[in-house]
Amino acid sequence: MPSPPIRIGIVGVGKIVRDQHLPALANDPHYRLVAAASRHGKVDGIDNYSSITAMIDAVPELDAVSLCMPPQVRSAAARAALEAGKHVFLEKPPGATVSEVEHLTELAAAKGVSLFASWHSRYAPAVEAARAFLASTRIRSAAINWKEDVRRWHPGQQWIWEPGGFGVFDPGINALSIATHILPGMFVTAATLDFPENRDAPIAAQIAFRTLDGVAVAAEFDWRQTGPQSWEIVADTDAGSMLLSGGGSQLTIDGKIVDRQPEAEYPMLYRRFAEIVRAGVSDVDLSPLKHVADAFMLGKRRVVEPFHD
Ligand code: NAP
């Protein structure tokens, strides 16, 4: 007997919900989208509520919720959902602090429901091929270049500049979610964070990591890149020079493309969520979030010119 669809509600109807969550859910028979909760946003064709608690009270048959609001307000919503016995899908980053997500993981276990800290970039098409390549050789050094134009990708968003909004680590944590999946265990050894003088979150960051066997990994995140955008991880290895580009969509070894497939990150995230719900387990890897916390903890703060939208 096939399992009945997971009845899901979506919370925080903004850009990523419209771009990715709604199309992924519409095409996945494992789910039935039954409600949405948002202060301003609405989803056509289903019941809409102004808050998650109103949605949970009004729709008791909900099995799961997908939390797509900014990280600063995600933990309280997750707690309400878990307390009500709902499975929870967390957009990235899973929270504004490490410890709040650890508490959520414990609460999910206590309530017997699944918690999913989703890392969409890990599901980019060439990531597994890069992981296999790096596991088959010796890495001499690696670098992460994640540079994009904040005005193009986050037009008018204010929460990204507020404390807990992560600034340039909002895209940078995507790079770290790939790096922590394909590179050996590593830790931050130094960092510099550039804060616009009128903002509470960094616009750029340079972070030095070292792997447990002493390999240097240098990361550069920058939100001021106009023109071509860079979302790439490079590695110099005994088996050649690796370039994972396009945010994880293409793998090149010594200049030759060895893996390039169509992108399907959000359909794969929802497939994984259904899998863990059916299996009765959680999937919460906090390593990307810990690196961001460490960069803030160890990083030197540099004040740079003001940023205006
Ligand atoms: P967004 O367009 O600003 O949407 C977030 C929604 O959350 C808002 O529309 C808002 O809807 C709701 N919200 C609730 N409390 C809020 C608050 N205090 N401040 C602002 N909004 C609040 O943001 P987004 O780009 O969709 O990003 C949401 C999350 O998805 C972030 O964690 C981000 O890292 C992640 N993500 C984004 C992208 C992308 O391309 N944009 C890609 C992957 C992941 P109401 O006003 O209706 O409540």
C-alpha cells in the first residue's frame, strides 16, 4: 500500500517559496499542500492564515510544516510546530544560532517527529561527483569563491542586514554546506568580516580554514560582485585540478567537464524530507552553521563604506 500524502503547510511566503517550494510541492505526489501562514504573502487555492499558530489551530490534520521565513524568527515557529507534533522542514540556515537548533533537535526527538535542516546546495547536480573525486585522491589545497551581487539576488530585503540575518553568509553558508560535504573535516583559523558602516551584517568575508590533516582552505565571500557571478570551489589535488562551478552544477577536472546535469535541488530536498518522515528520523547537520558562528567568533571586524539598496 503506498503511504498517504504528507499534508503540509508552508510558512513565510516570500521569494524562495514562490521560486522553489511551491513548484517542488506541486510536482511531488508524496505531499498535499493544504495551508499557508504568512503576514502578507498568500498562496492561491489553499487556506491562508496570518501566523503559524493560527494555521496549526485551524488545520489539526497537518502532518508537517515547511518554515521559509528569515532565520531570526524560525526557531519560535519551529518550536510551536514540534510541540504540536508536526514534522518540520527548515529552510537554510536552520536557525540564527547553533544552540537554538540543537534544542529543536532534542524537542523533535522527544515528540517523535522529524526535523530536517535542509541544505539545498548540497543537492546541486555535480556535488556527489565532486565528493567522489576528492575522496579518491590527495587534496593539496582548496579555495571557495562565492561572490554575487546582493542587489540582484536580494532586492529590497532588510532582514539579511539585521543581526541574525547573516549578511554575506546567507549565500556563503550554501558554499559551506557543499564544502562540509565534499572536503575533509575542517575548522576556522582566521577570518576578516567587512561590515558596511550603516549595516549590522557583513557584506564580505575572508575565512581561512585548515583540514584535520593540515590542508589550507581559503574562502572568499563577497556581495559586491557585479558582472559574472562566482559560485565555485576549486581544489588542487594529486589527480588534477578540480573546479566545481555554477553553485555545484558543473564539475571540471583539468579543464575537462566531467559532470553537468540539470538542477533539481528542491525536488530532491522534498524527496529527502518525505524519506526521513517515513523512516521516523531527523536529518540535522549543523556543520555549515558552526563554521559561520566560528567566523563571527574569531573574525576581525573591518568597517567599510556604507551600503545603500
Ligand atoms: P523573503 O523573500 O524576504 O521571504 C521571507 C518571508 O518570510 C517574507 O516574505 C515574510 O512574509 C516572512 N517573514 C516572517 N517574519 C519575517 C520577518 N521578521 N522579516 C521578514 N520577513 C518575515 O526571503 P527569501 O529570499 O524567501 O528567504 C527566506 C529563507 O529562504 C532565508 O533563510 C533564505 O536564506 C532562504 N533561501 C532563499 C533563497 C533565495 O533565492 N531567495 C534561496 C534559498 C534559500 P510575510 O511578510 O508574509 O510574513
